[in-house]
Amino acid sequence: MPLDKLVLIIVCVIAAAGVTVWLGTLFVATNQLPIAGVALIPAALVVYVVWRVVADRITNTEDDHYDHIEK
């Protein structure tokens, strides 16, 4: 994965996390949900980032360059 793509994903995730925490705080303040519901938000973000990295590794054709070389 190119470094600029990785940095872009990290910046997007950090921005999304900030917006999510802000919206989650507003939602919890208005509905008084238990704190366990709020803990799922960062977990979902981590799952998304891991999914994006794995998906990029699987579909990246540049990583498969040496797969077609006879041994």
C-alpha cells in the first residue's frame, strides 16, 4: 500500500472518529444511553480500518508480481 494512501486513510479515520465522538456525545446526552453503547463506536472504526487494509492487500495487483514467476 502506498504511503500516501495509508496516510489518507488514517486522516479520514481520525476525522471520522472526531465527528463520531461528537455526534455520539450529543446522542448520549439526549437519550442517556448506557456507556456500553458508546464503546461500540471506536470498535467499529477499528474494524473498518482493519477491513480496508486487508481488502487492499487482497485486491492489490502490485503485491502479486512475484506470484507469476516460475521457481
